Amino acid sequence: FLRADLFDVKSAAERFMGYLDFTYEHFGTDVLMRPILQSDLSKLELELLRRGNNQVMPSRDRTGRLINVHQGAMVGDGITTVHRMRVMLYHFGAISDDLETQRKGLVTVCSGSREAIQYFANKDDQLANARFMATQPLRFSGMHISLPDDYVFNLMQALMVLDENQILSRWFDSGNTISVDDLWHNYSGPNDNEYWVNKNKESSAMVEES
């Protein structure tokens, strides 16, 4: 928690208390004294976990940061906000045990979709995601978002770039399928708190720093 807040003791204490509250709401008292285990997840949540919406890449970026790839949306029959949060608490809880990630932060690469828009439009999910991000024992040092090139996603991209409250480094890729594939296969990341925007809709080359 101290590393997540760069050794700001007050912020780390608030994060820790928020984590305990958030975890208690989703798992009860049993996991407050130990790590969250797969056995704590329900059958539906295990199926959701096995979908692989969130996966950790086998290698790190150029600065040694661990890369978490998120594809699609965790939606389906019977899946609620609580199910999504329980799976994410388990997944990112396991990541937070890595000492190098505690020191350097975590980079997340996201692939946007229509399903994802519906997911983030849900107010319960918005609130839960905000609390999740604010209470995890991880420093989310970068978020790179690959979006389809249409007006809905371009508007969402503009709104996120203008949001000064976001502390994440954000890099948007808006383009055709080839450029999206390049994002996955030739990944590299900016430093913390930089804003990258890719407006190259025709070229399949990687984004250059704007």
C-alpha cells in the first residue's frame, strides 16, 4: 500500500482502509486475514475467470512493468457487478504480490468494444470500478486503450483525455484491425502521467509520441 501511494503514509492508510472495506463487502471477514483464493469464488465466478478477459503477459515492458491485458467485457447471463468485482479482486490481488510490480506499477492494455460501453454505462459498475481502482495495493501507472474508429468511441476518447481527474497515463489507438494488432504485438509504453493519443486512422504503424 505504501508503494502504491509512493510512500505517502496518509494516502496509503486511506487506501488500506478502503481495501478492507471493499474486500469485506464482497467476501466477508474470512479473507481479511489472508489472500483471496480461487476456492473463495463461486462456480459462475470461476467460469468468468477462465474466460480470460484479464490476462497477465508473460513478459514485461521496456521499463520492467508487468502488463495486464483486458479484452472484451465480463458480461453474461446472471453475471452482476458483484461477480465482476470478486473476480477482479482475486486477479489483481495475485498480481499485487509481485515485488517488482509494487515498485514499478502495472500497465493495463484494454481492447474496447460495444459490450464494454454498456458495461461502463452501468452506474453500479462505474462506482464499483472507481472504488476498486482507488483501493487496490497496486499503482496503475499506465492504461493503453485500443478503440474502434467510429464516432461513439472517438467521443469517449475525447472525454477521457479531457478528464483532468484521471491520474493514469493513457494511450488511445483508433484505427483499423491491422493497427490494433500492432498494438498487441509491438507494445511499448510511456512514462507515468503522459497522455498519448493516436489519431492515425490509415497507417498500421505504431503510434509515435505526440
